[in-house]
Amino acid sequence: MGSFFTPLSWHDAPFILTGILNTIYISTVAIIIGTILGLMVGFLRAESNRFTNVLMGGGLDVLRSVPLIIQLILFSTYIGATGHPLDPFVAGSIVLSLYTMAFMSEVFRGGFESVQQPMQVAARSLGLTYWQTVRYIRLPIGMRAVFPSWLGVALSVIKDSALVSVIGYMELLRTSEQLISRTQQPLQILIGVGFFYFLISYPLSLYGKRVEGKMVS
Amino acid sequence: MIEICDVHKSFGDLEVLKGIDLEVKKGEVVSVIGGSGSGKSTLLYCINGIEDIQQGKIVVDEVDVHAKATNQDRLRQKLGMVFQQWNSFPHLTVLENAALAPRIVLKKSKKEATEVARQELTHVGLGDKFDEYPSRMSGGQQQRLAIARALAMKPDYMLFDEVTSALDPELVGEVLDTLRMLRDDGMTMICVTHEIGFAREVSDKVAFFHQGIIEEIGSPEQVISNPCQETTRKFLSKVLH
């Protein structure tokens, strides 16, 4: 009688690859959407008066302070309870993107605020409109200043995406959990998975170093 | 022509300008001198609409600067301004700094904008710095860059707000030489300055500001060499000695 457990084999490669791709997929979506929303919210925060800022700040604080895993479970349970459950990828992307946005918005806010008033006045004195000053002066100067922080948030999103496994999205961690329960080889598999996370993050980190190097020169 | 009529300007309760009248004709160089807090820089900010005014009128070439219908962005294209701090755009090379506004505001092609920028940069003596980043240049060079950047918009007027005040003493000369050159080109200029010697040398008119009003105005010989007001004399004796 054959064993219930079968060891890890090359036949599992496509399954693992799916996990890797799904991790890359959801991280990319969250980083892109989170960056776009974060830019808008961060800009609003830099431009708003105190009152609006307190309101926005409260909402963002909730997103940043409640553990991601709780947000994921609450959101997908709530959506499920309404009778229109979402695909785990969609639900995960929404929560992870908002979570990312909350961190990115503070990063970008700092970036916009780092461009001092006299610099903006100088640009306006050349005839640039308000929005041209935002687009050609504040955005590029501010984003350069906060690029390292942006990169830090982006890298942590890749790792945080592992939590989306709790609502059933078949990303890298979840594929590995399934393999572990089948093969009972947790050590090898977790080391392998850790290595894959490193492989996904490292190029981004390298890219960041290159961009920073360029900015210094 | 720039016509300033009875301009009042307050920051909250503090009235900084208390009824300024001044006329600057095409080709004229007017220097504004006076102690700090006398309102002279504020006047420049009002002329190109960075600051509102509470009363009076500023008219540039028949356009009321603070009228609701006035497109100030458009108006600023003909009013070049250079500040105490040079505010170079750190993410752009020297050439890109000067070419930015012609390209974006005047919608010139990249080639045309670059050409104008090259000309103006060469004019102020930065012909060998095109590809440099501003952070690698001295304050004097960055201030000349700021002048070239404003000139690249082909303004009709230039407003200078204490452009040498933040410079190390040994760098003041090169910036003043650039201003002299502009005067020789026939540029209409208003210079707020603490360089009394320079004001005497280049100006057609000198205005002495004191506590928000023009205490004395006239030719440099009259205002600087033979002031008739006591306050002017006091101020000059302080800055000249």
C-alpha cells in the first residue's frame, strides 16, 4: 500500500511557479494602485488645511494600525456575508492596495512638503501654472527625496502579500503550505520559499540602489 | 511701463506698504533701497502678483495685475524675477533649468527652448556649465543661472530682490557685473538692493523706502549723494560706514 504522503518532486515545479507568479502578480497590483492612490492622497494631505488633514489622517491611521491579516479576514468575511463573495485575488488586491496606499501617502506627503515655498514661488515667477509647478517641480524633486522610503514600502508589500493566503489566494506561501501538508517536508519547502521571496525582492532592491546612485551624481 | 498707484499691503494687522506710488518706464533702471522690513521686497512680490494688495493698483503695460480677469501666469511671463535665494531646480541640469519654462510655458520645441537657454546661459557667462548640476556650482554661478533662467522667457521687465544678499562677499561682483550687462542691453529693471554703490552707479532713479512709504525718490546723485530727508541720511550713514 502506497504512502499517503508523497515527497517533493519536479512535478511540483509548475505548482510552485504558479505561487511565485501569483505573489508577483498581487504585489505588483498593490504597489501600482497603492502608489497611484498614495500620490493623490499624499498630495491632498500636503495641500489641505488642518481640519481635512485630521479627518484623512484618522482613516489612514486605522489602515496602518490594524494588522493586515485582520483587515483581510474582516473584509472578505463582510463581502462574503453580503452574498456576493469576491474572488480571493480581487478581495486581496483591494485590501493590500489600500493598506499600501496608507503607507505610501505618508511617504509622498513628506515628498511634496520637502519642496519649500520659495522654490515654488521661483517656478511660478517663470510663468508656470500651479499644476505645471506640481508636475515639473514638486513631483520630481519630492519623489527623489522619498524614493528610498517608497522602496522600503514596496519591498514590505511583497512580503506582506503572503498574508493574502488566509483568504484563499493561491500565492507562494499558500502553495508551500499545501505542499508541506502533502510532503511533510516543511524545512526544505520553507527554506525554498524564503529563497523565492528573496529572489522576487532582491531585483527591486538592486534597481533601487541603481536609481539612487544615479540621483546622487 | 509699470505704474504703481497708492498701493497698500498688509499681512494681518501689519501694514507693510502704506501708499506707494512709483512709475517705471521702459528701459529705466530703478533701485529700491531702505532698511529691512521697510517693505521693498514686498513691493516686488506685489508687482508680479505673488502677493495680493489691499488698496491701490499696479498696472503693467496697461494690465491691472490684481484685477480678477487678469491671467497672472501669463503676466509673469513678461516679468522676470530673481530672488535672494537662487532656487535652482536641483533635479535638472543647468541647461534644463533654463530651458524648462520656455518649453512648458511658451510651448517651444525642445530644440528651440534649448537654443534660447544656451544663448542666455552663455550671455551670463555659464557657457561651459550646460551639463552641470546646480548643486556643484557656487552661489554666484547659481544666481547667474537664476538670471539666465528668467531671461530665457524673454521678459520685458526684470525684478531683482536683493540678489546678492545671500552671497559670499567674493561672489557679489560677478552677479553685479551681470546686472550691469543687462542694463547695457537696455533691460527695464527694478532692483531691491543693499549695494548702495551699485545703485548709485547703474540707476536712473533711486527710491528710498522707510516704514512702508517712499521717503525720497530721485536721481542717484540726489538721493544717495545729497539726500534731503533726515531718515535717508541716517540710513545711508549706517550702510555706508
